[in-house]
Amino acid sequence: MKFLIICLIFLSATIEAKLKIEISQGSKDLAKIAIVPFNDGKKTNTALSNLIEKNLTLFGEFKATPKNEMLSFPSSEDNFFYRDWNILKIDYAVIGKIEEKNNSELYIEYFVFNVPLKKLILRGDITGDINELSQISKVISNRTYKAITGLEGIFNTKLAYILNPQKDIYKICVSDIDGSNEQILFESTAPLMSPSWSSDYKKLAYVSFEKGYPEIYMQDLFSGKRESIKTLGLSNSAPVWSPDNKKLAFVMSMSGNPDIYIYNLRNKKISRHTTHYGIDTEPSWSPNSKKLLFTSNRSGSPQIYELTISSNRIKRITLDGDYNARASYFPNGKDIVLVHGNNGIFHIGTKKIRSRFINTISKTTLDESPTISPNGNIIIYATKNNSQGYLAGLTLDGKSKFTLPTKFGSVREPAWSPLMN
Amino acid sequence: MTNNLIAFLNSIFFHLFLLAILTIDFSIFVPKPDREKIVPIEFVSLPRMEEIRLKKSNDFLSKRIDDNIKVEKEIKKTVEVNKKKLGLNSLESLRKQIEDTKLSKEKKEVQIRISLIQKRINSIWKKPALINEDIQTEIQINLAPSGEILKYEMISSSGNKIFDDSTFRALSNISFITEVIGMDRKYFEKNFRSFNLVFKSKD
């Protein structure tokens, strides 16, 4: 008997599989990036490299290496030595050179290296005016970001938001993603709400109370021309442009009961999609324009529901928490971001549509109106500090949290623009 | 005719013989009882039929229980004898003992080294920003007993180049896995001479 047991132990040991060690957490350190001053033939030009550095470190995704720590300032592939950057434990290096063509036209060639792997991962060039250095830096930053992360760069996208600088003054503003170049689209003494971008980047829809009741307006960003949606209902709100740019989902109250409607932008017809006596609001389109998420209190508390437009089939998405609202899809269409509340504390959360679990990702407690970056990696949301509204953000990997520059007045309802092609 | 007559006479003799046997009084050979003697008779109350049955069944049951107890005792005795023979307490403890023997040295040591390696690789692996993709890259590592990485190669790709590159970038930062230094050579050869690192995008 003993002999048999020993034999079994021996056999089980010999047929054991190869050792596998799982690594899933990863380091909390940020990737180190060196943006080397570009060479313009006469001297090193720090203006462009500084702009690129500012872009790439805007959301705290990379740690920039100070220029005074760099051992050399290479400007071409030939004089780039990996050893110099390996010593500094640099993960990525961006180098380039600027040639002045005629008058103010610049030709810029740039290279991005993966230092530990000793690999050139991007070689690119761009031509532009010397006065468009900021735009040029955004293009280079976008391409570099994509080469490093595989995700679309978002440095030339914009943010629309409602600014409330003082009592009874409301402004719809559009700014660069870093808060610069703020432009006022419309100003009113009556409340303005719910800005939403058209997917072609040309128009913005929003709600204005200028006539004493909520009305939806679509404003052309270039001409400034405004157009309201004529409906039978007296209360229209929460307009959202479909990603295919053909429809506008919105909320209308025909007899005091808000329901979800869709406005067809081509034939200008309106269709009703919910009929429940509960409040249905805050619609949000799926990336394929076939479904809508909306908030409804039909179960007794605000929860998220998904509506399939072709069949009007409605499915409840959230089950946990006494308050789930303001949901929108990630670009993959499988996950959502939402405001998740329990006992008066509101966090930003993410959730897989098919799973029950809600993952809260923000640390602040009065969070609202999350908006997802078009590449799906960053969330910006409105929050409050001593009744002063401001915009905060975070990256989905949890490595970075940031606040956008404080404006004069409260900022609410950020809406991230789509990618600009 | 004479034959018939003989048969008739035989039959008469046979029947007369039978009659004689049946009628003979054999009592002449037995002494006659004393008719004057009086024999007293005692009347005793008999138990009812139900009580008889119940008693019988109780007896039967108690016999069965006794039998069972006996069998049980015998089993216990046999088990005890077997346990003593094997030097063990139970089947569970047999299993536990086998596991403990395995765990005691090799597994415990291997587990410690695994957690040290996990900690180290996690600290240098800069996971790329990926959203909602559940992917993994498997890399085979060949080590020298000194901990020197002799070779590493990807044996299964995640399908995402950026993710695969990030794992290689982490490994390119280290030349030695010092966590295996000082362990028993047998355990090293069996577990760490060649092993796989599985980098997962999600926990």
C-alpha cells in the first residue's frame, strides 16, 4: 500500500505542467518620455518640443524628462544612441528637426523611439506655417500618442461646457481640451443646458430657457446660425446627436410626462420611443446609432435602461445602488460610464453592460455629467467644491487624476467633441 | 375356473386377516391404570396473542441491534488495526499528509520565489492604457541558476502589438531574476530553469 502511494506521488510530480507566473497589476509608475528640443539648423528650438511636452503630459499619462537631464540633443536617427537614454531609464524619446522653407513655412521631420526595445516606432513629417506651431504640435502629439499607446490622439479635440460666471448669466463655451482658446457660442440671462456635439464637428445642440420654457436649439459653430426644433410639446430637453449624424434624440413632455423622442434631421419627423408614466430622460446613443441608454424612475428610483430603437424593446441595465443616472456608452459599445449614487454620495462609475458590478472610479463625492474622450481612455466630469463647480478628469487605468484650469464662475455639463479628421 | 376359485378364496383369507389385525386388543400386554387415583388439574391464564407477537418482535430487534453493534465494533477494530499498521489517522489526513509532504519543502519555496518574481515584474511593467480588452501575452523565460536571463521569447501573443511590446519592454529592463538565487538546485531545475510569465491586461 505504502509503495502504491509513493508511486502515485512520484507520478503526479512528473506529469506536473510547466510553471506559469501571472502578472496582471503592472507598475504605478508613469511611462517616462523625453521630448528632445528640435534642431532648426541654427540652434535647438524648444518652442515646439515644449508644446508637444505640454500636450503629452496634459492628462498625466506620461512623465516628461527635464531637458537639463538629457545627455544629448539628437535630431536624426543617425545620431540617436539608445545607450544615452537607457541610462536615464527613458521609455520613449521624441526627436526632430525643423527646416525653414520659404518665408514662414516650416518643414518638420520627427522620430519616436521605444528606448528599452531599441526600436524606431514612428517616423513622420509635417509642413505648416510658423504661426501655426500650436496646431503643428497637436498633430505631432496625436501621432506620437497613437504610436505609443495604440489609441487615437485627442489633443486637437474640443470641450463644450456651460459657464455660469455670475447669477443669471449663462454662457455656452467651446475651448481646446486644455482649457485654452475659449470661445463663447451663446450667452443668455436664462439658463442654458445640455450641450451636445454633432459627429461632423460642425454643430452644437443645447437647451435654452430664453423664451421662458426649455427649447432645443442647434447652432452652427462656424456661422453662428441658430435653429430651434419645432415640436408640439412645451418642454423639450436633453438633445443628443446620433453618431451617424442623422438623428437627434431628446426628451419631450407632452402632458407633463417626459418621454424619449427621436427627431429625424433629414425628414424633420419626430417619433416617440417610450410611453411609460415614469420619467424617462437623459438619452445617449450607442456608437452604432441603434440603441439608446436613458435614465428612468419607472422602478421607483433613477436607473439606467437600454432601448433598442428598431423594436422599442427596453432592458434595465443597472440593479445596484439607489441612484444611477446620466449614462453614456464607451466607444466599444460594451461598457458605460454613469453617475452612481448611494445615500447622497455621487461618484462616477463604469460598468460592463452585461455584468451587474459597477466600478466607481472618482474620489470626489458630488460628481455629475461624465463625458468620455473620443478614444475612450479619459473621462472628464463636473464636480463641486464649496458650491463652486469645476471640471475634473481621470484616466481609466487609474494612474492619473487631474482638474482642468479653474474658470471665473461655475462650470457644468462638459461635452467632449468627436475626433476631428 | 379353478384359478378363479383360488383367487376368490385368497381374497377372502386376505380380508379376514386384515379384519383380525384391526380388531385385536393389544391392551392385554399393557398394565391396566389405577382407575381410583385422582389427578388434580391447575388452571393457568395464558398470555394474549398480541403480547406474544410483540415479545417475539422485541426479542428479534434486540438481537439485530446486538448483532449490528457487534459488527460495528468489529469494523472499528479492523480500522484501528489498519490505521496502526499504516501509522495514519484517517483518509483525509492521509491526503493532507501527502500534500504537506509536497508543500513542506518544494512548494513552499517555489511559492515564495513566485511571489517575489511577481512583485518585481509588476513593479517594472508599465501596462499600456487599454480599455476593456481582456488579453494576455505569454513569454517563456530560460534562466541560469545564477538568475541570469539566458533567453526569453513570446510563445503566445495577445494580438495587440502595443501590449506585447510593453511586456518585452519590462523584460528588457532586467538581466537577472535574482529572486531564484540560493534555492535548492533540484527545485530550480524543476521549476525555474524554464518557466512562463503570463502578462494579463486585467486582474
